[in-house]
Amino acid sequence: MELTPGQLLAYNGTNPSKPIYVALKGQIYDVAAGVSFYGPGGPYAMFAGKDASRALAKMTKNEEDITSSLEGLSEKEIGVLNDWEKKFQAKYPIVGRVVS
């Protein structure tokens, strides 16, 4: 499955009939198993329906960092992002990728 960033927004957890997706490094993960984290009211709900690569790399929840852009990240931040990617791969199925 390929989704644009706009289409990905439809999977933000606000529609109970749709799964919850979070993208990381362009890969879309079905995080419905983590609904308490990514669903409405959850501590990471702001990442649902979006590519959270930059925010996870920087360990922030700032809206301006919830983007796929890796521009200007330090080596340490890229390492943190790679650790998050391993965690996502171990916990959640990949269901597609984000396309422009």
C-alpha cells in the first residue's frame, strides 16, 4: 500500500473503523496494537497518521518536528531514530510506505 502524507492523516485514530498508522523513515506501521499510546488521548497520539521520524530522532513531541525530514539531524539523533525503527519493526507490522 502506498499513501501520500495527506492520505496517511486519515489513519490518525479518530475514526474507530480505521486502523492507526504511524510512519517512520517512510515505512507505514499499523500501531493499532498500541492504541493506548497512539490512539486519541494517548501520550503519542500526535504521531498518529503522520511520519514521526524527526520527532522520534529528536525525542520531542513538538508539532514542527513531526515530519519525515531528517535534514540537519546529528549522528546521535540518527542513531536514536534507528533504535526507534528497530522497536517499531519488532512490535508493529509494516503495511506500506509514504509516497509524495
